[in-house]
Amino acid sequence: MSETRENRKKRLKMRSMRRGIKEMDIILSSYADAKLDSMSDADLDLYEALLSEADLDMYQWVSGQSATPAQYLGLMTEISANMDR
């Protein structure tokens, strides 16, 4: 049975706020609240792939401590911009 779009968004929101590093909980849950509803299916696929990455890696990417892999660069730039709001 296929997951509905609404259930997928709810699952991704939960995964966004139940991370291993509190800072990433805050960053990703804020981003998910602001953006998931307007994301295309392809955008959701990319975001879901990002959520499979290690929190420490993501924190280093979003904080500029290390280079973001090319496949996530646009998404991490958007997430960083969302932090400035």
C-alpha cells in the first residue's frame, strides 16, 4: 500500500524534529513547518534523503563548517536562509 502525501509530510515533520542533535531538531523542524506543504514530490524525495544523513554532518553543512555535498547544496542553502527569519 502506498503512503499518502499527507502521511508522508507528517512523517517527515516528525523525523525533522526527532533528531540526535537538538540544534538540528530546531533548524529542521522550523524548516519543515515552513516549507513541506509547498514542496513537490521530487523536493520531498530530496528532503527525505537529506534526513537520512548524519546530524553532525548536516550541522556542519548548515553552519558552514564543511562543504555541503552537491546534491544537497540548494536545499541546505534554503534551510540556512530559513534560519535567518
